[in-house]
Amino acid sequence: MEIRKLSNGYQFVNECGSTRNGFYHKSTLFQDNREITSRKVNYLNRTWECYTYQTSMQSAIREYIGEKQQYFINRCKEEKGIKRLVKAEREKILAHFEQLKEIKELRKIYKELECRV
């Protein structure tokens, strides 16, 4: 097990294990000791990551942002009493979503996890 501390109280707890055909990496994202999300990535042979757990950590953040985005869109539609968004309204909602503090922090962490070549 490996713990990777990040900025603003975020941290990943990473673990690996065996599967029938290979191995897996599992990353769980915490903020202030509260679990936010977890993702598991299976491998058959070996990984091509820049460093161990990179893919599972990035996947956890990407999927969590996607879930939050869908929730945010659905909540906005519900508040406005509409069932279907036109492109301009959707872009406006997504622009507002990207300005949320939590999303900015997660996008920054995602970039920090990228390979620096």
C-alpha cells in the first residue's frame, strides 16, 4: 500500500494485488480523511505508466469529475424545470461548473499527475 499526499487535504491510498490473469492497481481518493472515490485498473502483463498507479489515480479523478458534472447538469435542469438543454445553455452551465473551487482543485491535481518528459 502506498499513500500519496496531494495539495488541499487530498490524498490517494494506492494498492495493488493479483488477479486470475494478471494484477490490478486500485486508487482511493480522500479529502480530509473522507473517501471521495475509488477506481481499479486491471493489467494482464505490465503497465506503460510513467510511474506506478498513475493510470488508476487519473482515472479516479476523471470519473469523479464526470459524475459531479452530470449531477450538476441534472440539478440545474431540475431547478429550471427543463428536460432538455440547448447547446448554448449547456455551455453556460458547464462554464459555471468549471469555476467551482472543488473542480479547479481536482483539475490541478490531475495535471500534476501527468508525465513530465
